[in-house]
Amino acid sequence: MGGAERSLLKLVEDWQASNPDFEPFFITKAPRGSFIRELEARGWPFLALRFNGWALPSDSMKPGTKSEFAIRDYNATKRIIAEMEKQKPRLVVTNTVVAPWGAFAAAVLGIPHAWFVREYGDLDHQLAFATSPKETFEDISYFSDVIFVNSNTLRDYVNNLTGRPDIHVCYPSLDVKAIRDKSLESPSLSGPRRQDSRSVQLVQVGRVSRGKGQDTAIRALSRVASKGLDVKLAIVGSADESAYEDHLKILARELGVADRVLFHGHDDNPFRFIHEADICITASTNEAFGRTTLEYMILGKPVIAAARGGSTELIDDGISGMLFAPESDEELADCLEHYLEKPDLIVEHGKAAMARSVLFTDGQQGNSAAIEVVESLAIGEHGKPKLPKIARRWFELPALVHGAYSEGGVSHESRVPLRGPRARLIAVVRRIPVVGRIARKAREFARRPGGPRS
């Protein structure tokens, strides 16, 4: 389960904790996976549908496949509209840039809508938007009464594309105590390690995919190892494509470092790996925020990260970690050598990283502030529909033509998997009580500066 899904679950948990009358209802993507299992464990009601979206794995898909995807999306949107009429929500929340169908349905019915943007889509997950990034984010702005992003970097990006100034930064809310407690569970890394200044354990946590830069980390490791330095790399995370993980293993063998690179796959508790690391790596070509980077910092680890996206916001270069040019294994190797030559910096930067993590976890730009804003939106008067009434008819037409598609938009033909961020569509919020202080707090939040306090 990705960071966007975990952030949504925590948002709803915090919302319920602050408001017992809050009732969530989720419309999510079928089939049953880790996100749906989490909903079931919490007893939260949901509707699972098959849909794709306006961001696809490739812009070179065959016309027939694109048509199937479109029919599936039209049918899903029709079902979403019907479900919203049944649930009568006061607010709709979209939690992905991949699929806008909840926003479409809210616009048809005139329901207030909030959009939580937690990724770029193309820059971080290599997805192809149906139109262009600029047009996609302009549509996101058009459909949204309020937009939240998870970093100042992403706020500036969306603002540049849309010209919209009122974009709120809401950092992911992490359970710091739980992270630290879990990190102390049974050891994860086995084997003897030399107890000298040149023995260093590296850890990189996250999906094993091209955009995460595990190949850059392996090449950098090879450069350092060729100089006789004792360094190992643990890669923790499941693979988007088995072929890419195989490529990484072949690369490690070809570079002569296969015995230094350990692939641990998915682990429900990655924090124990982080606890045993000396240095952590974020080699992604672009991170909208960098949830895993923040987890490294919470556990007091210096982070070497690619100097792009949210990493430049999280890391104080040369103080709490180091930045390198994206995809440059040479610069990453230089950073590693710097730590190996000055091992005291590992401890010093780790302490600074833990201290800096408080700027992003103290809650002042977290879920509680965001909840105040969306509650004020939910208790307001519903506006007029943003789409004409004929729009409902548009979503019904494809089903009349393609009778082979079952209810909910399930295609019995080609099913092309959607890589990248899971399309967790919406949380439908209902029965929000009127609380007098909400509107005032929302205005106060809107006036807050975007960045963390220094």
C-alpha cells in the first residue's frame, strides 16, 4: 500500500477522532487489495468498482484498449453518481491524480469537492495523462472548491500550472511513536558487520520501480566498493515489475556487488530495517513529498537524496543529510565516500535529521488543520452543479452501445494493469455537524505561510 493510501487512512482516522459524528464512505478501485483490507479491518463502508482514469501507463496504447478503458470509466462514473445520490454526502474528497470520476460525479450533483494531490503522476510514476499535465491540473482546479498538496514543492508546481494561489500544504500525518516502537522489533539485517569506521549499512525503502532509482544506488555502491570500502545496501520493497527487479540483480552481478546488495521484498515493518541502517537513501527521480524520507529522519538517520521535488524541502543539505544530482551515481558515490571518510558526520547529521523531522510532524500543517478547512466547506450551502444536466446522459450512453460490459464497468476482455499510484478515488463524507468555530479557523489556516517554520 502506497503513501497516498496510508495518508488517506490516517486523515480519516484523525477526522473520526476529532468528530465522532463524522461518517466516511469510500468508493475505491476493485479488485480487493491491501487498501480494501484496511477498510474492512476498520469497519468502514465502501463500494469497489473497476475503473482506470485519465493517467495511463503509456500514451501508445492501442485504440481498442483506450476504448475499453473509456467504457469502463463511463460505467463506473454512472455508478458513482448513483451511489452519491443514495449516500447524500455533504462533501466528496478525491485522493489521487489518476482518476477524476468522483470529482465528475460531485460536479454533476453540485456537491462540494476537495482534492488531495499527493503526486505528480507523470514525473514520479511515469504515467501518461490523457491530455497534458497543465490541462489535467487545470481540470483538477476547476473541479475543486479546495486543493491540498503534501509539500511546498508540489504547491509551487500546481500553482505554476493553474495560476491558483489558494493551495493548502498538508503534510502527511505520521504516528511518530508507532514508527519508533516498530523500529525496535526483531532485527532485520543478518550477518557480521565490521565494527570500524569504514563499515556502513545502507537502506533504501520503497517500491522497486524505475522511478525510485534503485539502479542509481547500486551503481554508486559499486563505485564505493571498487575503492575497497566496506558498504552494503538493503533494498526493501515489493517490485512493480519482476523484470525490473531481475534487471537490478543482473546489474549487481555485472558490477561485482551482488554479495553486497540484499533484496528483502515487501515487509510489513520496514522501520526495523531503517533502525539498523547507518545511512538511508532516497534516489527517486522525483518525489512529491517523500514520506519514506521523513520516516528515515524520524528514526535519526542521515538521508542522501536526489535534489529534486520534496527531498529538497525535507533535507537541509550538509546539515541533516546530503543531496545529489538526480540519476547521478557518481555524485551519490561522492556523498557516500564523504560519510565514510568522516564517520562522525553520520551521527551528527542523524541527530539533525531527527530534530528537523519535527517541522513536518508537529501537526500545525497536518491533518487537523486540513480537517477544519474541509468541514467548513461541508457545512456550507451547496452550490449549483458545475456540469450541465446533460452530463449524466453522457455517462450513460456508452453502456447502451457496449452491452458486453457488466455493471460497474468490468470489462471481460483486455485488462491492462495500471502502474503507479493506486487510484483510491474518494471518501464520501456525510452528516457533518455545524460547528461555529470552523469557518473562523478555516480563514486562519488559509492565511498561514506555506513553508515549515525555521
